[in-house]
Amino acid sequence: MIAIRRYGIALLFVAVAFVSTLLLQRFFPYPFLFVFFAAVMASAWFGGSKPGFLAVLVSTLLVDYFFVPPFHTFAVDASDIAYFGAFIVCAVVASWVSSSMRKTEEALRQARDQLEIRVAERTSELQKLVAELQEKERQRLLLENEKSALDSEKSLLSDKLETRKVVDRAKGILQRDLRISEEEAYRTIRRESQDRRKSMKEIAEAIVLHDELKHTTPRTQSR
């Protein structure tokens, strides 16, 4: 169906060239055969090489029959053989050039389309790669934040444990020296912490240090 349409377009171009040349012949003694060249080139451009050569063949027959003496016969005068031969050669060359240019344009268009497809594919791949890198970076930052949070919790827990040890030791010292219960010793440390506006750990460390100095001083003096 497509091939028939291409040949039909070629015949249509030749028919238009034929009618145009007939109209121009009324005003000029020599026919304007360049119109047939245009028809041949258009046929080869839109239809391809085969429809182009069909246009050359039909144009040659029409020119020979209607525009080259003797008219309305396919015979050619000896004086017009060179003219007619030049027309055939030019028509063939025009068809070949137009068909070649069309093929070149099609090849360039296909190459451009393939290049656009490859560029689109590469762009898509790069976008996926960028998205993957961004996701990995997000996961890395998330892990770092989690690690930092765990380190903080670990440090806080360690500090609490250390505070508890010191407070327990201080409570034991107060229980021994003041002969009070564990709860009273705890309340004493907490009250001192509130009054002096210091942490319970600092108060407990002061109690422990004072107890160590108290027990260390007699030993030193005895020496």
C-alpha cells in the first residue's frame, strides 16, 4: 500500500509538471523542461529511488511525445538528439541526487533519534545512580546519627552508673558515721545537693573524699 502511494505521488508530480509545461508553452516558443526536473526530484525525495526513476521514464516519454519535434510522435530529429539526451541525463542525475539526499537525511534522522534514545537512557541511568548515591548517603547519615545517639546514651548510662556507685558509697559512709538508715542518708545527700546547688554526684564525691582523707591522715601522722 505504501509503495503504491509512492508511485502515485510520483505520477502526480509528473502530471503537474506536464500541465504546467503545456500552459507555459503557449507563451514561450521553447518548453520549460525544468518543471519536469522539479517533478523528478520531488518524486525521488518523497518516494525514493524507484518512484524517482519512474518519474524519469514517464517524463521522458511525455517530453519526447509533446515537446520535442516532430510533435506527437516518439521519433526525435537529429538536431534535437543532443538536447533530448541532455534532458534524460539531467533527469536521471536529478533523481539520483534527490534520492541520495533523502537517504542521507533519513540516515541522519535515524542517527539523531538513536542518539537521543541513548542520551535518554544514559540520563535515566545517571538519575538512578544519583538516586542510589543519595539513598546511600542518607542511610550513612542515619547510621551516624544512630551511632551518635547510642554513644550519648552509653555515655549517659555510664555516668548514671558512676553516679550511683559514688552515691551508694557516700550513703554507706553516712550510715556508718551518723548511724542513720539508707533512706535518711539518701535524703541527706539530696538536701545538700539542693542547698549547695550542686549535683548529687559532686556531693557524694566530696563525702567520699572527706572520708578517705579522714582515714588517711592518722596513718600519715603515725608514720
